[in-house]
Amino acid sequence: MAKQRDVQAQKTLLSGATWQVLAEDGLPGLTLRAVAERAGCTTGLVMHAFPTKKALLLHARDLLYERTAARADAAEAAAGDPAGALRAVLLGVSDLVEGRQEESRVWVGFLAAALADEDLADRHRAANRSFVARVRRLVAACRPEWDADRLELSVRKLVALVEGFNVLASADPATYPAELQRAVLEGELQGLVSVAAG
């Protein structure tokens, strides 16, 4: 049993190193050697846990999704009502919180890699659809009187707003500062929860 925990700890360490490399050097800089250097281990250890660069990428992508999903679950659980839960979830996936900018840069790296790799594309689509489903459920709880078309338009708009800001701010934070992102998102949410029924 201890051996299994050691393997899991190594994979977690290597995934963290992978995220560091992706955040600092982008996808072109992601090599087994670069990951080993960041993790403070040998390339042999990296290859033992992840025989290929793709295996390393897939594992790191899965962990990124698990981490963001757990954070969204916690944000929902702590909220007092559907509107508060929706706000907390959307703010939680945006890079407004200190330290989340690295996650956004890593996510952009995974997205770029997914354009040329069907396995990564499948992972990306599954994670995105899960997030869309969460936002749909929360918007529906806020606006139960909306029909399916209006609900879907609002959901896609919110997801595109948050994810679009994450992508743009990861490359140009001066043009898309946290204050601007927060103001736009808060304005959108205010409009959603206060709009007249119908």
C-alpha cells in the first residue's frame, strides 16, 4: 500500500512540475527533461511514471480538471442561494484570484495542444461540457421561468465571457486586468438575476 501512495505522490509532483513548465515555457518547452528538472528528479523517474510526453500531458490535464471541479463544488456548497453559487463558481474559474493566472496559462497550453491531439481534445470537450452543465444548472435555478433557448444563450454567454477573459488575460494581463474582468462579470450577473421574468 505504501508503494501505491509513493507512486501517486510522484505523479502529483510530476504533474505540478508539468504545470510549471507549461506556465513558464508553454507547450514547446514541455519535455521530459524540463519536467524532471522542475521536479528535482531524473528523467528516468519521469519516464517510469509517464512513459510518454502524452501520458504526462493527459494526467496533468485530468488533475487540472479535478482541482477546478473540486473548487467549484466547494464554492457551490458554501453559497447561500443559486445566484450566490453561480457567482462563486464563475469567479472561482476566472483568474481574478491571485495564483490562478498560472492555471489559466496551463489551460491555454492544453487547449492549444488539443487542436492537434484528439485524446487531449476529448478531455477538453468533456471538461468544458461538465462546466457548461454546472453553469446551466445554476442559471436554471436562478431563472426557472426561462425557456430552453433563453437559458442556453445565457449559459453559453457566461461561459464564453469567463473563459475568453482567461485566455486573453493569460497573454495580455495589462489590457484585461482583474478589475475589468470582475466589473464585466458582476454586471452580467447583476443583469441575469435582476432581469424581469419572461
